[in-house]
Amino acid sequence: MAIQTLTTPNGAVALLSQQDMQAANNALFVVNCQTPGTAIAYAQLTSYSATANGMFVIANTNAVGGANIYVKRLDLFQTAAVATGTAISFEANVETGVVTGTTAVITRTAVAVGGGTLNAVVQAFNAGAITIPAAVGTRKLVGQGWIPVGVNVVKDNYTMEFGSDAPAAGKTGLTAARATDTARCVGQMGSFVIPPGSTGWLNCWGLGTSTPSFEYNLVPVQIKPARAKESHMAVPNLVVGASGVPALRGSGTVGFTRPNNTTAYTAGDVVSDSAGTFTPALVFPVARFPGGGGYIVKAIISTNLKTFLSAMTLQLYRSRAVVISGDNVAEVRAFGNAMYEVGSIVFATMTSGAGSGSTEANAVWTGNLEFRCTDGDDCLYGVLIDNTGSTPAAFQQFQVKLEADVY
């Protein structure tokens, strides 16, 4: 992230803080409890559990190759004190795939501090602890932390910093009962990073012998890794291209996660990451330079639901400015998009492995589809259409790999 400055009215220049820069880049978000001033009951938890102590669950619904979500800070304002307790324990977990918490849970909308949208489903505790379901992917514990609280009282504030370079200032309480002497107790953990298509959750326990209640402020940051030059689909592999002249052969994969529903598609429906009118979800950095061109010679479509055996079409455009139907809506091809159309890749019906452990369905296309990007752009933009009409899974993932000869 580039260093940004603020010029004051008297001409002085000041550096912006990291969070100010994140807000300025539409990357900073906050998640608060339902009503300020009204605390939410948590749970009486005195021992570790991997699945029964959930406090927050965040599913990163960005497409593969998209933005990571970093949990940066959690503030808990205690409004109902626990009877005893000397430390609060936290565990940060990450799992590939989408995990949905159950039982005492509420879905909260992350609010953008600057602008933008957090592409995630955020769940918070609600009159109890969240139950974490059985694993859907590779699950790992990525961090532990503790906040020493001593003899706690109403209106204590607990802060956990994640991935901070310096500790947050804290005020510890006294060892004796402190009816009015509130404390600001601070803990620190390593970076808590939730990659695209993965879920992270924070467990919390060690809260004494009665049920605490909290107001909360959770701060996630959404940052897409910088795209290196090598991430372009064109890699140095000289071949004789489809036009018969030397070209560079390269490949690359992009994807998305569809919405949280299982509504069956009808033949001709768009499959995407968003309902309503939208711009193409698949962005392929295919050209070597803005305005470049070539031939797409191979494409592979895959999904993580082996029973989704549809014949799919990938419609490609030279501009993301085209207006497309949203997920589960019949595809509409507007004449206004015609000048940006590249063509269609029509896949055969997807197939899956015969083994019971199969988790993927896919299909392969080969051919020669000529393209040229618009001036000032090195990408093609794609939308998927289900030509069969299959029943999807909530948060189902799709990936498309293109192989191209570029000049």
C-alpha cells in the first residue's frame, strides 16, 4: 500500500496511519452489535472446545485469486461481569471452504469506513456461543492469545490486536474488588488471515462462572494481493500460435463463489457470485499488454460439487462495462454489449470421478477463439450460463482456466 499524506490548512504534511490508509483505499470495515448501548449475552465457558466456543465466524466469499480478509482488532465492552476469571483465552482458526455457524448466531453486515463492500458472510454470537460444524475442508488452528483480566467488573474493556507491530496500551485492574475502577485489558495475537473461498472463526472461553454480556467492535480489512507481472496468463513459452506465427503460450485460473442458496437453475440461467444486475464476475488478465490480443486455445471449467453435471457456456467480453443478468436469472444479451463481445466457449456436460471420494465436476474445451483487448486494458471478462439447469449448493465454487497464445 502506497504511503499517503494529509495536508493541513497551514500547509503542514502529515503521514496517515495504516488504518486511515486502509479506509482511504476502501479496505477498512467494522462490525458492531445490533444496537449501541445494548449488550449481547455470550456464554459461561470455562474450558476449551474446538466447536462449542465460537464468538465470530467470517466466510470470505471473494473468488479464488481475490482479496484476503485480515481480522485486525476486537473490542469487547463488558456490561455483565463474570463471577471469577483471571484470563480470557482466544483461538483463531481457518478452514478451506465455507463454514456456517449454527445455534446462538446472528448474521451481521460489515460497514465500510470509507467505501466498498466486504465480500464476506459475518456471523456473531447471539445469546450464547456459536456452534462450529464438522469440517468441510482443511481446518487449522492459526493462533492463540490471552487477555489477563484479574477480578473483573462491569464496564471493563477487553481489546485483542491481530498482526500488530506494536502492543496496544492497556490499563490493568487492581487485585482487590474494584466496584468502580474499570480496566482496559489488552492482548495480542499473530496475523489472522482468511484467504478467498475460506472461513475463519474466533473462539473465546475462560470467562468465569457466570454468563458475561458484551457490546463489540470487530475490525476486518479486505486487501487484494498486488498482481505481479508474472501473474499474467502469458508466460515465456514460445510456440507457433494458432495464426501460424510465433506466440507466447500461457494459462491462468480465476473463479468465484455463488450466493448462499440452493435454488435450482433453469436452462439458460446465469451462474455468478451475485444476484441482480451485475458486471462479469470472471476477470482474465490474458494479454501481454493493454490492447493486446491472441487466441484462446483451451479452457477448463470446474466446480466443487460433483453432482452439478451441467453443460456450461462461458460468454466473453472485452469490457467489464457490459450489463449482465445476475445469478439464477435468464441470460439477457443486450445489443449494447455487442461491440464488446468476443465470443462463446461452449463446454460439454461436466463429469465427475466414479470414486466415492470425488469432490469435483469439470469439462474441457479446445479450439481457437480469437480476441483483442480494448485499448488501455489487458483483460477479458466472462459470465457463465447453465445450459442444463442443475441444483447448486450454497456458496458453491466455480473456477475457469484459460490457455491462450498471445502475441
